[in-house]
Amino acid sequence: MNSSIMKTEYMSAPVTALAFAGDLLLAGEGPCLHLYDVTSTEHLQVHQVLKHANIHGIRTDDGGKDCWNVALFGQKTLQLVQIRHNESAVHRESVLVRPDHHGECEVHDWIWDVCWLLPHQTLGKDVRQLALALGHNTVVLWDAKAKRSIREVHCQEKCILYCAHFIGSSWPDLVLAAGTVFREVVLWKPFGQEEDQDCVSVLQRITGHQGVIFSVCYHPPTGRLCTASDDRSVRLWQVAGPQQQVLDTRKDMGTVGQFELVLEVYGHGSRVWDVQLTQDYIISVGEDAQCIVWNMQGEIVKAFRGHRGNSIWSLAVSKQLQLVATGGGDTSIRLWRLPDSATPQSEAVGTSSTLDLPLSSGDFPRSLASCLDHLFLVVTDQGSLYSYNTATCQWSLVLQDPVYSSYSLLEVSTQGMVAMGSLAGTIKVFFISKPSACWETAVYDGKVLSLTWMEQSAETVASPGHLLSCGPEGEVIWWTTYTGTEAGIAVQKTATFQLPYSRQRWLTCALLSQADSTVVCGDRRGSLHCYRKQEGGQPTQPFQSLLGIHGKTGVTSVQMYRSHVYSTGRDGHYRQFQLCGTGQQLLKNNRVYKGFDWLEKLTFSEGGEVLAMGFHTSNFVVWSLSTNEPLLQVQCGGGHRAWGILPSSCQGALFSYIKARSIQLTKGPSISGNKRLILKDSLHGREITCLKFLGWATNNEGAQHAICATSSEDTTINIVALKYKPLSELVVLDSIQDHISSVRCLAVCPQHATSGSSQCASSPKLLFSGGGRAQLKCYRVSVSSRCGSGGGRNRKQRSKKDTCTAQNMETNTQQIRHLPKVDVPVKETQGCTSVDRLSDTSASKSDPGNNRRVQEESTDDHVECHIEYLTSHNLVERRKRKKKSGAAQLEEEEEVEMRYMALTAWQGRQGETHAAHLYFVAAACSDGFLRLFVYDDRDRRMRLFCVSDFHHHCVLSVDHFFTTTPDGTMHTYVISGATDGQTAVWNVTPFLSSVYHPTHHDIRVPEMVEASAKVPQILSTGTTESQDGTNASTIDSPVLKMKLNSGFPGKTSKLKMDSPDVLLKNHQSGVNAVSIRRVDSDHYLLASGGDDNSLQVTVLAVQEDTPNEPVIVTMATSSVLSAHAATITGVHIVDNCTILTTSVDQRMNMWKCQLILKPTTQCHLSFLHGKFCHIADIAGLECWNDECGQLYIAVCGHGIQILSSTHL
């Protein structure tokens, strides 16, 4: 192992530079240059053009027919490449990137701008020169061929620059506009009059900004200069006099035209990073992740949103293609089309007008609904029903009935069938095309509380309609409507349901699953109920109820898409369920974005685009979940009013609502098929905090994909697949947004094989996630390949790989891709979500017939991900307070402001059947506690059963390992490292035994921190609700019976660990990472890295103090005090003699560990190999091997970099 080679397989980082070259887009991502075809949005090529620097700027120069000379620069490095078209080659190879001569060159200062200069007559056409603007207001004349400096000119104003921009294209005419640290732009000519020591005088100082200047742009045809600043403003300056004066070197310096301020605009919510000028527009991007297009009058023409996270770092404009390209900190690249007109407009906001409805005196509209694709229906106070034809803009009277005066419900089905309900309990049903042929009957003694047309899982034009009516006392009647009869329409009573008691006891939405005739109903209380039709006269009770699943404000819609049920509510969440024999099983909890608290419904297009409709404050919003941007916004006053929408009319999207007894109509752009051009999709909006390898998956072409889970400060978890050929690509399979705060850590545990599992679902994983606000969550993740054409040809290949790869993950599940998800507003009682409390785990499998049907609709060969939400645990603190003086003390619960810093997970004892369903998690906590949790997969509960406050400091890292005594008894140890520099080794076997055998109570002590919260109830057959609001179902899991009497309900006793078995004081400050590996049957190698930049290695040995009672002792230590130049954030022991470390200094170091066990234990560390990583603020390190033994190394921070090592 004398040499080691690390090769970058994939890297995704913030996009810091963009430039157009014809119909190509050049993107700088870290040190790599990516080429995209703008017309086809295809990723053509990627080349690493810089060694140790990131690309911060790209400058192109036309080099002839289908040829461009490109200057790439970043930090102090410059690289020249040439791009050529090769029309005879295939499309992917039709663009050739040729690095110029011997690679990159380096100058002595930071490069802010590069300008290709016109060939000088005395030098010849083959000699190309460049001008470089350096960080201390210096300009260098550079020989591109000889790669050397010809001349260096300094400005009289010597200061640090924040930006620079060249004006002109030849050395004699060149002017530098430099943005200084003193909040001004300095204009000077490198070719100007020289003073002592080659210093050049300043031509003009442009002042006015209240912050440093981040960007300067000049438009030669108009003589306009634009600046962007830290003060959130964009300013436009116009040269006074002839536009050519500023570039005319024949004029005296004092007579050169001066720039004057003509426009100052504010529109960004934060700092403005970059600005570009065209003939008609100003385009700016900033820290608020907005791209704003302004006209020359300072009005916002368009504001583009879509990037996740905080910043758009790069901007490019193609005047030829009329396109704007933006690159963000979320690693995505998006294209936006410039507007055809400079008239102020907003792409998402429509134009409103008032519809004049001819009504008699005293009459006014009460209810409104949309019908088919061109009608709006309005019911007035006097019982008149009008229809408005959006094509002809004409009103017509449909019917008039005084029975429906003063109070009237109006519901319209997708087939154009209208249902009306009255105050007297009367229901009328008819087709809008034939209102005279109606069905009407008196149903209730009181008023009709709600009418709902049920969504159908397989609805056709000939399908009968299904209407649910709700009256007093929660009585729900199922009506089936038939057409084609002599009377025109026939309505038959099908079944009667009974809603559970609540203060607001009526339906809001319903879904009919035709596969098993299950009716899923949502009510005003925010609950979901499942019914099946039963014979007999008594109302049917729900066989499952998810009480308060959408809070207390109501469920707004229930619909089915690709065999999954989706519900939306006024809590801002949409949830995905699997419908099975026992009811609904919650798979995922989702939210559109923070503040979007009134979600009305989701719409799914055939192309996979998902739209969310609802209300954000007083605006009606249509939001694209696929592109993360608003498609329509209407200022309507909020959701407490009658409204209707026609999303795909011939006039675009039409939204109508009633406000102040008048009917308003808003016309907006079409929201169907309105997809943006996304060259590269986003990964995370903020820093990536953790990355974990899940396993290998094989697609139907036989190619293997590495499946990983990533977590981020943006509260999301992504399941990604890395494919290597023909170009490395990271595909986001699915996303989780359950957490309400940042996700700091992940832990993966293979799940035990169940008796009903098949060979095609070989290795599902349990994924535990922890983060801020004391949230700990658990999911089941499985991955499968999509079965498309050619799948049969590769079955033998896949089965062969399965036999040699134990981590292959395949399953027959189907999941929607790129669907944003978010947090669960449901709290847990001692960590158990009641949503899944009574769910049958065997019901998580989708119906095979439905899965085959869905898979046949898919055409690509990517792998798919199936995520199932299992449970979560929240820590809360109970405090007593007095509401008023002299009043009784009231208990209130407050969320603990604690963050999980690290997690490690392992399975229960494999040899014991009673423990096969148990999984354990050790958590390092910011409040100084080390906590142990147990997850029971039988009833999906997670419990905190053991704590330790030994460290008294923030616990940063945690790991675990196993030992085995001669009699075969397995012992479990947990390692924890804290900010006090101490590393502790704990024998947790006795505490685990109390979980396996819950009758032993001899070591229990009262818990120091409370762990309980209120939850919504789930009622099912054989389950009742107790008086204190908790679920009274029988609990069979042994670990859930570990409750002792305490001062108030819900408080439980926990085990407490007093002192560790081994305590190491190796670091001066925080221990950020620990890793342990078994060397032989009795020896273990423990490595740790900390804030003191040191790497510490300890050899531990297992000895038997008493029979079958192992003792851990320290045998030898070794350290490297300055292993890195900054904090070590990742440590991994690859094998018995190799250790990897990463740090925020962006280095990955490989260390050789020479271990001698006999006759005396010795350990020596030596540096083996180092690799520069292009990811800033490295936060995590993960390693895995493929079936051939190839080692893969992944680091994460502000992006992801995956490397392969061939040293083994």
C-alpha cells in the first residue's frame, strides 16, 4: 500500500458561474465545467478544468465558426479552453472541450474579471492577449499563448475590491470599473497616464450606495452602467454626452463623459449578488433566491422564483435566445424566458374584473362553484341559480326555487351534475345541461349541513355519480345517481353512515375506492374516516378513524393517484396513505411551504406535474410542487368565501370568487403544462449535514445505482441514486420534509426479514433521523427498479448480482418522484404517533395488480424509492403555572429546545424471537444527555428507556460495537464524545436486557427529562377512547409495559447510566467524530477527531474480569496533533491499517495505522495520502464498498463529492 489514488466519481456543488456560447450553456460547479444543450436541456459533458479552485467566472470569445475560446477563472487560477462542434460525431460527442496547452496558470492575487482583447496589429492574429482584474485594484496584461504576464498596472486607489468589470475590448480603450470596499465604483484606464511606480489616476468615482458593491455591468450600445450592492438596491447610471467618450482614449481624461444616476430600484429582500443589462431590461439575482427582471423605468416586469435555499450565485443572459440562466446554492440550474414586452406584469398574478349579474333589488350572490371547463354557477339569496359562460361572457338563469333561498349548498361533480341543499333538508340533483329533469326529495328534518361528490379511483364518463349528504347528528347518506332513465336522472339511496361526535359534525370531502368499495371521508374536525357499506337499517360506523389528522380546522380534499390516497387540510399539510384491508396506513406527511396553511386540493397531471391550490394569508395560490414556484396568485381576501376555478379554460386559468356581495373574475396564465426549463434539479437548499449509504439497486438495464440518504439544514431528507454512466448523475428519488427544524443526523439499520417478504424485497432499511426541536423520526425505505422494456433480458443479471451483493435493495413498490414533503403537525405521547398505532404492517404492501399497472405506465429505467413513515418521538417539558392569582396550577407542555447531534442504530438480538422486532437507537444530544431509544416494529412505537447526563456538556458523536463472550453471549457497547474532549465507552447490555425481559426493575430510576405529548386518536374496531384522551387499545409489546406510577399521567420511569466503563481524555475540546472497528476477537481500534485538529487512535481490549462479564481496557494510544489545519468533522476506519479523516479545511487525509498486538500492544500513525475536496464546510464522511471491493468515499457540506479509492 505504497500509493493511493482517489478519483472523483461525482460532485454536486453551488453553481458559481454561468455563460452562454451559442445554444450551449457553460456552468461552473466547483472545479468542473459542465456543458448543457439549451434546446434539448441535455447534459452533454463535464470536465474538471481547475485543480484546487472553484470556477467563479466564465468569459467567452468567438473563435470562428462553431468555435469559442473560453477563459475560466476562480480564486487565483486561470484556465483557457476551446470548445468546438463536431457535426460528424454523435450528439453527446459533438462538443469537444480542449484545454489549452499545459493546463491552468496561477497569478499572485484574486482574479475578479477577465477580458479577451482584440488581436493587436503589431502582434498578429495568432497572438491573443487577455486583461485580468486582480483583487487589489490591479490590471495584468496576459499573454494567452506564453501564459505569462506582459505588464501589470496599479491604480492610484489601492484598496480591496469586491467586484470588477472591464469596459472595452482592446488594451488602449480598456476601462476598469472596480467596486471597492468603500461603497463606490472607481473607473480608471490601465493604458492611461502613468505616475510614479506605475500608478494610474482615477477617472471617476461613482458614489451613492450604502453598502459594498457586489456587481458592475456595462452595456456599450446604450452607455449604461448598472451596479448591485449590499444595501439591496440596484442602480442604473447613464454616461453624460456621447456614449463613446468614456472609451475614447484620444480625449483628455478631464473631458471624458461622466456617469450620472438615472434609476434606483429596490425589490430584493436581501443582498443583490449579480446584475446584467440588455437593451430593454435589467436582470438581477440575490440572496433571496429571486431573479427579477426590471424595465428601464424601474418597474418589475417579472420576478422568477424556483430555487430552493438562500442565494442565486450566478447569472447569464442570452440576447440571441432571449433566455436567462440562473445557478443557485441549491446546485440547480434553471432557464427563464425573457418577456416579449417591457410592460410591468407578474407571471403569477392575474387581472381581475367584476362580473355584473342582473339581480332584482335585495338579491345578492351567496354560493359559487365551477362547472365543467367553461361555466361558473352562482346561487343567490332568493334561490336563483345562474350560470356564466366564460366563452361567450353571458349570464343565463338555470332555475329559480324559493326553497333554496337564504341558505343553499351548491356542489358540482366533474361530469356536470349539480347538487343543491336547503335549510329545510331538501336535496335537488340535476344535470346542468338539463335542469328541468331533476330529482328532488326531503331528506332531513333540519338543514343539509354539507354535500360532497365523491372522488372515484377509476372514474369514467359512463360511471354513476356518488353523492354524500350530511345532516344533523352526523347522519351521512350515500346517494348513487344514474343517467339514461326515462326521467333523465335517477337517484338511489345506497348506504347510511354515522360520523363520530365532534363540535363541527359534518363532511367536507370524500373518496370512493372502487377496488374494495371503501369510502374515505374527511370532516370539519380534521379527521379521516373509513366506511364500508353494510346491510341493515342501522347507520354504519367507521371501521377506522384518524381523529384530528389534519388538526382542528378541517380536511379539504381526499383523492387517489396511482393507488395512493392523498388528503389535504387547512393545516397546510397533504398526506399520503396506503389503502388496505384495515383502513389507511400513513406513508408520508407533507407540506407545500412554510406559511401556506390553507391547502384546498392537489392536482396531478399525466406528465407527473403536481399542483397545490390553497390560500396563503389573503391570496389564492396555485403552487407547482414540481418546480417550486407559484403559477397563479390572486388577492381575494382569503379562503372564507365562495370561490371556483377553471384551471384549463381557453382563456387561461379563471378564478372567480364572491367578495362584498359582488362576483369577481380573475384571468391568469394557464397553469396546465406550464413547465419550466430545469437543466439541473436542486438537491438541498442549505448545507447538507449528513449522508448515509443505504445499499445498491440495479435497474432493468443491469446498471447499479448507489442509494444514499442525505439530510440538510433546510429540514429535508432526500433519498438519492447515483448512476455513473454515461455521465455521473445524482437523481433524487424521493424527499421527506417531516422535520420542523434542521435535520442534523441520520442512522440506517437493516430490517429483519419478515415471514411474508419475497425475494424481490430483499433488504428494506430503517432510517432514523434526528434534528432540532428534539425530533426523532423513523422511516422504512426500500428501492426497486422500474420494469420497462428489456426487463426480462436482465433478470438473470440482477439475480446473479443479488447473490453476491447482500445490500441489493429491490422491491415491487411504486412511488411518485420529486414530490415535496414536510413535517407532521402531530405530537406523540412518549414518542408514539397514534396515526400508525393500529396499522397492520402487512398492509403496507400495495396491491400487486395496481403496482403492475402503474409500472407499465413508466418508461424510463431509473430505480424507484418507497418511503413509509413509521413513527416519531418528541421530547416535551411539563411546567406548572398559575393562570390567575389564587387559581389552581395548570400543567402546560413546552417543546424542548434540544438538538440531536448524532445517531447510531442497531438491531435487536437476532437469535431471540422475542427481540427480532426491536431496534435500538443511541442519540447524542445537545443538552448533555446520552439517550437510548427502542423502536418496536410490531406496533410502531418508539420509547426512550435509558438516559445519562454524565458528560454535562453537549454530546457531539456516538457509535456502537459488539463483543461476544466465550459462552456466546453478545454484549453491546456505545461510544460517546462530547465538547469537554472526553470519549466514553458504555456497556449498555444490562439496560437492553431490561427491555428484552421487562420484569427486572432493579436498576430503574425516575427519568430526568419528560417525554410525552398529546396526540390525535385513532379509533378502530375493538378500540375505545379513554376519558383522558389516550388510546385504550391493548399493548402487546414488552417494552411498552415498562411503566411505573408517577406524579402525573403519561410520565414514565427511565433507566439511568451513571458512569462509563472506559473514559478517554484525548482531546482538548469537542470530539466531533468517532469510529470503531474490530481487529480480532479481543481487540478493537477506536479513532476520534475533534475541534483541536487532532486525530486520536486507541486500542481497546476485551478481558473477562469475572466469567461472562467482559471488561474493556485501554492497551495503546497514538495521535497526530495537527492532522488537519482545522476542525476534524469525519473519521472512518476503512480496515485494520487505514483511517480516513475529513475536515473543514477541505482535505481528506488517509492515514496508515501500524498495529502490533503481540508481545506488547503498539500503535503508530503515519500520513499516507491527501486529497483536496471541493466541498466547503465538510460536515460528514461516509464510506462503502461495491461487490468488487471498490471503496467509495462521500463527503457532504455545501454540496456532495463522491470519490473512489483503488488502494485496496
